[in-house]
Amino acid sequence: MLVLAAACGSTMQVKSNEANKGADVARYHTYAQETAEQPPEGFARTDLTPDVTDIIFKTVDEELSRRGYAQAPPGTKPELLVRSSSGVRQVRRQPTGKAAVVGAPSVEETQSQLVIDIFDQSGKQLFHGYAQDEVQPGQVKEERVDQAVAKILAPVPMSSQAPASMTTTRPRQGTP
């Protein structure tokens, strides 16, 4: 999903779902994060991947904390594993409609994808989500990465072990 700056007028595409029908993510409380060994299929890592990964980890922590999940203490086994990956690719867009009729040239754009998967201790995938967007090469826009992570994780429910004071999610920082 979008890991870099979005171009003007582009629209972020986000899809999230239960990877395993009937999965009950809410019954868990602790998690740990890791980066997938490979970028998403069809995408490549870039020199900016470590910067993007840092932003992803920070925002995942914020989003899951808002839902009552906690990082597993060092030396303990987490109940959930949150695995993320990101990458970019070049895509050539052919003109359509009147633009194609008048011979407009094709346009090359850079797309970025961010994938977040959640697994239980046994390795069973409980959740899968991704965001994809057009980006400006060589730029990381933290606010776009934050938006992508928040949209991907939006369907993740409150932890059933969250304190009673967290019956609803709190607004994200910077939102009314």
C-alpha cells in the first residue's frame, strides 16, 4: 500500500478482510511486529524501505494501542504477530477514450503497496489488508503512510481484554 507520497489527485485503494472466516482477533491482547522477508508480489524494495518500515511500525503501535492491544513484553511470546511489507513498482498507463483517439502518449507512474497481515501463535493468518497508491519516487510522506495503516487496520476490533474505559476507539491525533 502507499508507502510514499501520493501524487495530486490520486486515490488510495485499501482492502482489508479476515483472512480466516470466523477469526476472532478481539480475543487476543498482546502482539509483536516484524517485517516480511520479501516485498509484496510484483513490487520491489527501495532505499527508502527502512524509513517506511519505521513509520509503519510506529503507526501500527498507535492504532493497535487505541484498540486495547499491547506490545508483548520482551522475553514473552506474543499472542499475535503483525507482519508488514512494502514496495514500489513502475506502471505504464495507456490513454483511454478521447485521449487514446488523439494519440496521447502513455504515462509512467510509480505505485507503492503496503501489506499488513496478522497471525496467531500457531501461524494461522487472521487478518489481511493492503493499501496501494501512486507515489512520487524518492519521497516518503509520513502522513500518507499513517493514513494507509489506519485505513488498513480500521476493521480490527477492540481487544476483548481492553480496559473498560476503552469501550470505543479514541480519535486519532490531529482529528477532531
